[in-house]
Amino acid sequence: MGGSLPSELRLAQEYGLSRTSVRQVVALLRSEGLVIVEPPRGTFVRATEPTETVTLLKGDTATARMPAPAERRELEDG
């Protein structure tokens, strides 16, 4: 797990936002899998996942997609 985010109140004060706006941003970051919320400990930046380099030969193709929010939750729980 990465570093912790400041509290909602501190972020709101620091950036001149309402706490509602800060909550919405944290919810968006959470839905994108970028932060993890652990009540009552706080909100933490998600550690980067290891990457894999794949060498393609001429004419080869590769496709990928990001997991959907439900898939992310399933992967986090598993």
C-alpha cells in the first residue's frame, strides 16, 4: 500500500473545496482503483501492480482492457 491521503477536512481546507466535493473525488479515485479506503484508518494510495513486458513478433497483435469496477472488487476480495 502506498502513502496515506490527508483527511477530507484537510483536503477541503487546503484546496478551498467543500467536503462533499472531496468525498466525490475520493469516491471516483476509489472506483478507478487508485485509492483504498480503510475506515477508520484512512484513505491510502493503492500500490502499483507489477507490469509484464511482452515481446511481440512482426505481425503479432495484443489487446488489453482495464477491469470493470465489479471485476476490480472481485479481484480485491479474492
